[in-house]
Amino acid sequence: MKDVIIWAESSAEIEDFIELLTSESEFKIKEVFVAKRGVGNNYLKGVYYPYDLDRKGCLEKEIKAPNFIIKIVQWCSPDIIVSDNKGVLVSIETTYHILTYNNIAQRIPRQIKSAEEGIPNIIFQKIQNTNKDNIKAWFTKTFIKSWEIFNVPSIALVFTEQQFPEARKRLTKLVNSFVNKQYDNREIRESKELMLEYSSVYSKDSVLFTKKGMNRNWIREYKDRIIVIPGVNPDGTGWKTKGTGLIDPYPGLVKMSEILLCYNDQNKKDKKLITFFINLPRNFWWFVKYPDEIYYKIIKEFSDDVFYKGELEC
């Protein structure tokens, strides 16, 4: 049985992951390290803390994560990263918040970063029902496109409350596959087939236009570019009370738009990606004070260009 190392975002994530694993897991957890211990963190620079599985708590001693871990947490840390001593085997995001229009893209960058680095990735995502709709179609299509663009499995494992027991078993089998580097088996194929089923109702126009044919207020398409328009306003207490200001979940929206709309059928990027902060000036106080805050920083990294209030018409 293969020994693995777990790099968890927090203590809660590692305990949840262990609870999710079934008796069918084909690996042994040798060590665990946690990115967030109490208030504040520095995992972007590789600072992690050993986690005692028996005592269920972090140790105070800091360790430096290897570069292969640091690389895939730069767009926020996935809930779970499974590695051996040589590299990452799989990254996993688990969420029990039902997929909705408002949170559809929130966690997408974490898994796309893994894909960019050639790492198989899974998002374990609860859904309200099995109906085919735009929300599920956009979500699953993003990961199918990621799989095609980066040529590495990117799996959206969606499940309802009733499907949770079976989905939990499938998650274990998928992790087993990636830990043992078996990329072509029944579980992976069936997972992709389910994604294809939910994404079968996807159309580009459903992202760009409402059911009444009106432009969606957050996105525009032109011949050579896609413009994403975060509607965030300068007022609101969140700018002062939240560490990420009011930027979340716009990074995910920007990245989802790029994956879905900026690549052609040959999976080559043929449109620029523009972010336009329509209500915020370039010298907005939060941007000036926190130019390297992670969510703002990655929006700038995702975008070919960024424009601010009064700088663009669309």
C-alpha cells in the first residue's frame, strides 16, 4: 500500500477528508501538513504546520513545503493535496454548499491551477437535483474544457443528498486511481460520462445572454476578446471587514469565462480576456492599499488587461 503525504488547507479539511474515505482506500497517510493554523497564514510562500492525526491538532513548528506544493496553491489552496516525496498525485476540493448561480465559479481557480501544473484534480460538489440546467452545464463544461486544454483529468464529481453515499465511494476510487497513476479506468471514464451528460445542454449563448436574449450584465463578447465585468461597488463594509474585500467570487468568474469562451475547438486560446471594474476607479483605496491581495492579484494574472471605471465602453 502506497504511503502518501496530505497537504490540507485546514484541520477541518483533513478531518473531513479522512471521514470521507471508505475502507476501499488503497493508500496509507504517512504525514499530514496544514496550511492555515489559527489567524493568518503564509502558505503562498510554503509555510505549513505538521498535523497530529491522533491528537487532532496542529503543531507549532513551521515547515517549508516543497516547490511542487507551492506551485499549485498560488490561486488559493485546494482543500486537500495528496503527494508522495516526488510530486503531487491529485488535488481535491470538497464542498457541501449547493451549487448556485452566485457560487458556481468560486472554487474553480484552485482546480484549474492544478490542471495547468499537470495534476489530476477532483471537485466534490453537492447539487440540489439531477435536472440539466445552465448552472450545472457551465460548471461541468468548465472542467471538461480544462481536461481537454491541459490534457489531464479534471473531474467535477457532482451529487445530490441522496447520491452522497455512492459519490463518496466514487471519490475514494478516483483518489486511488490517481495515487496509483491509473488514468484510464472505469471510474474515470464513468465520471467523465456523467460530466458530459450534465454539460450536454451547454451553449456559449447561455453564458452571454439571458433567456430573453439580453446581454448578461457581467460579460461581453467581441471578435477578439471576452470582457468580464465584476459589478462590485465601492460601498459596503466588506472592504474593511473581509480579508479579501468584496472581490470574492470574481476571480472564479474571470477564470471560468476564459476557459469557456477564450479557447477555440482546437483548445487554443484565440480571444483575449479583459476584466473591467466598471464601478471602481483605478486608484480605489483598497486596490492601492492591497495590490497583492491574493484574489485581486490573481484576477490581474488571469487577465490579458484590466480596466477600471471610466476607462472602457462596452
